[in-house]
Amino acid sequence: MANLRSLMARRGLWGLLLAVVLLAVVSLMVGAGTLGADGAPDFLGVSRLPRTLSLLLAGSAIAISGMLMQILSRNRFVEPATAGTNEAAALGVVAVSILAPGVPVSVRLVAAALAALIGTGAFMLILRRVPLRDPLIVPLIGIMLGGVIGAATTMLAIRHDLMQSLSSLSTANFSGVLEGRYELLWLVGLLALVAFVAADRFTVAGLGDDVATNLGVSSGKVLALGLGVVSITVAVVVVHVGALPFLGLIVPNAVSMLLGDNVRRTAPWVALSGAGLTLLCDLIGRLVVYPFEVPAGLVMAVLCAVLFLVMLARKGRRGLA
């Protein structure tokens, strides 16, 4: 029976990979410009290939980040959008834009990563000090923390005429991704690989401090590694394309319902599902009002809300049964 389940899971993973590849091919073909037309610009190399790669990298990395946050906080409702991480990264970008306008992207990235690390660390610190009698309290704390950070960011943006920049950070939009302006996104792919290499340690750390200590794993070091991976990933994605809302909430929960909580086993599924869902949302945004576009982040917010309600309804029926 175990061998049969393993075989089915392997085949399912290959099927998911094929679906993501097909979505990527469609993404390369869809657009207002015509590929191969005489005198037409090189849309494929300059715009569409970078855009598709950005969708794959950002989607998979944010999904992995959501999975790590859920394991380390031991709560299914935690992800960058419900822990104040996205808002903290945006605050870092706005702050450095005020203090040192015109700095290169790398400096903004460092500022966003540091701010995201501080914001996420504060969230985790609050969780350790507040008695949590209900799992729903955890995301509520994160949403309130994100609201406070977001309000401060908005105030700064209004005073310094940066609302347009803040808007681009709040909602993911891949229409501006071009060759030479997305390459740092490969960093999040490397971070996702780091998370996979340390998968067993994350799994053990998610069992609790006492269990991790008994198994010879330093939960503090694993927590620091996880926060570093999440903070840098969110900073890179927010700086380059904007926030991907609730992707890190839906995908890890859906995969966990099917495969459990073993990070090494679920990480490939989470990465591919996140990439595929991001590609799908971007394609919907490009086609719904063609030749104009709806930001992928807006489509994702609506679609993920519907999926989350469906997941809760199914879970509720099982609980009643």
C-alpha cells in the first residue's frame, strides 16, 4: 500500500510538472504583440521569456515561504500576507526611497529584506508572549501588525508623494518585467533550494522546541534560517513585481491536505503548485480585458479567496461527518 501511494504521488508530481510547463508555454504565446512578425521587436527574448521566468520563480518561492512560516509558527493561517511581512518589506522600500532617492535596486532590496526580517521577527516574538487559545488569533495578530505597519507606510508615502510606488509594491504586476530587470529573482530560486536542503530540520522544528531538542536540532537556528529565507524572498518579490497575496496560504494548505507536513516530500508540490497558480492568474489577467491587463495580484486575491472558502467548507463537512 505504501509503495502504491508513493507511485501515485510520483505520477501526480510529474503530471503537475507537465501542467506547469504547458502553462509556461501558453504564457510565452499570449500578448498584444505578434511573435515572428516582420519588423516586430523581439518580444520573446526581451519581455515574454523574462516575464514567464519571473512568474515561475516568484510563485514557487512565495509558496515555499508560506509553507515555512506555517511550519515554524505551527499555524495553518500564517503566510507573508497575514504576518505583516509584505507590509514591512514595503515600508523598507519607502523608507530608503525617502532617505536616499535614486539608489540602485540592490540597496532597496537590502532595505526591504531587513525591514521584512524585523517585521516577521516581531510577529514571531509576539506569538511567543501571547497566550494562544484559538488558532485564529495568530493570523489576527499578524493582520493587525500588518495594518499598523501599512498605515505608517501609507502616511510616509502620502507626505513624500510616493503613493504610486507604494501601490506597485502592494499588488503584483508582471507587465513591467523586462530583460535586465528581473535577474535578481533567481536569488529566490536559490533560497527555495536552501529550504529544500534543510527540509528535514524544518520538519523537526515544526514539532516543537522540546521534540527538536531531543532529536538534536537547534530550533533557534532553524527559526533564524527560516526567517532569513522568508524575509529575503518576500523582499526580492515585492521589490521586483509586488506582493502576491494569499498564495503562501492556499498552496501549502492544499498540499498538506493531500500529502501531510513532511517538508521534503511536499516542497516540490508546493513549489510547482505556486508557480502554476501564479501563471494561471497572470494569464487570466492578460486575457480577461485583452489587449489590456488586470494585475496578477488582483486576480490572485479574488481566486485565492474563493479557493480558501471552498477548502474551509470541505474541511467543515469532514468535521461534521
